[in-house]
Amino acid sequence: MIKHAVWLYFRFTLSLRDVEEMLAQRGIEVSYETIRYWVNHFGPLIAANIRRRRGRPTGRWRLDEAMIRIKGKRLWVWRAVDYEGEVLDVLV
């Protein structure tokens, strides 16, 4: 149940209250504060486990570039993406 709640939060970028509501529809009563604790405590562990199992990136990659404006200031964002679409690194 904890793993599912953390997965919902990160996979679909839901709010804590949205995850609380989704779990309540399945008959699981838990507060959003408890979900916040689970996300902060177990989230990094689950992410590290996923990264470990994902494997090494492919040897082919590309560099995406974009210019964005934040408060009138121009910033360049570069993103390295491997052949399978996995983001390798982001530089602002």
C-alpha cells in the first residue's frame, strides 16, 4: 500500500490530497500527512531501486536545447537524452 501511494504521487504528479482521495476510494483511510511522510521517507529508496534495475544508458544520445524566459531573464536549458528517451542530465 505504501509503495502504491508513493508510486501514484510521483508517476502522475498528483497532490498529496489527490492520493489520499484515490486511496479512500479503494477503502484505505489514510491522511495526506501520512502520505507526505511516506513520500519523503520511502521515495528516495524506491527511486534508487528503480535506477539500479533500469540498467546502463545506451551509447547513443542526443542533446536537446531550449531557451526560456523567467522574469524577463533569458536562460538556456540543455538536456542529454539517450537513444531510448531516458533523460541522462539537465543543465540550466
